[in-house]
Amino acid sequence: MANHIENLVEKLVAELLADTDIELVDVEYVKERDWYLRVFIDKIGGIEIEDCQSLSEQLESKLDELDPISESYYLEVSSPGIDRVLKKDRDLERHKGDMIEISTFAPIDGSKSIVGKLTSFTNIDLIINDSKVIPRDKIAKIKLYVEF
């Protein structure tokens, strides 16, 4: 059910953002203590609170009209943050050349955390630092690397 709602909301948000410079990064519908519908958006130069508020109001109106979610839930619209998770190929494409941090399910070369520059990727592998190949089926999470 969560996937169905996420797909529906992705389509609604894509329509709402069609003529803007804002892009949809991700949608997640998750049960924590309560249900949360989270929409992550971004744009060049960064998202502003007004962008989030505007989309939230428009999306809330659409969801009220369609009423596709039977449970009560909290709607959150926000930026994905500076250490955002890279889930989709379009995220990887946008961040080629950037430093990323890869968490793996099991150690690779003795470590479950690998930091390096994303050189390229395929459906099967990620290549970092021009030569290190990381199989995608071994990857638990990829996010932008932030050095403090």
C-alpha cells in the first residue's frame, strides 16, 4: 500500500511542480509511531520555506479532494538536506564528480563505509575515484559526503 501511495503522490507533485524550477527528490510514506507522508524537494540555490509551504498547501488540497489515504497521517514537505540520500539514478547522475559515502551490507576491503568521488555508475556497479567498483547489490545506502 505504501508504494501505491508514494507513486500517486509522486505523480501529483510532478504535476504541481511542472512549471517551476523545483524538482521532486523523493516521496516516502512510512509508519513510525504515526503515518508520515514526506515529500522532499530541491532546486538550484536551495529550497526556501515558502517553496515548502506553497507545495504543502497545494498538495494537501489535492489529497483532500482525491482522499486516497484512509489512515490519518502527517504531511511534511522539506528539503532533503545537505547529507541527502541518493536513491535514484537521476540523483547519481546529478552528483557525478561529488564526494559520496557508501554504506554496504557487508564489509568490502574490510570496511562497511566507503567515501570517494562518484565517477560513474551502471545498473550493476558504482565506480568511485575512477577505479574502485562497488556492486550495487552490496550497497545499503548512498549519501552525499559532508566533511565537518
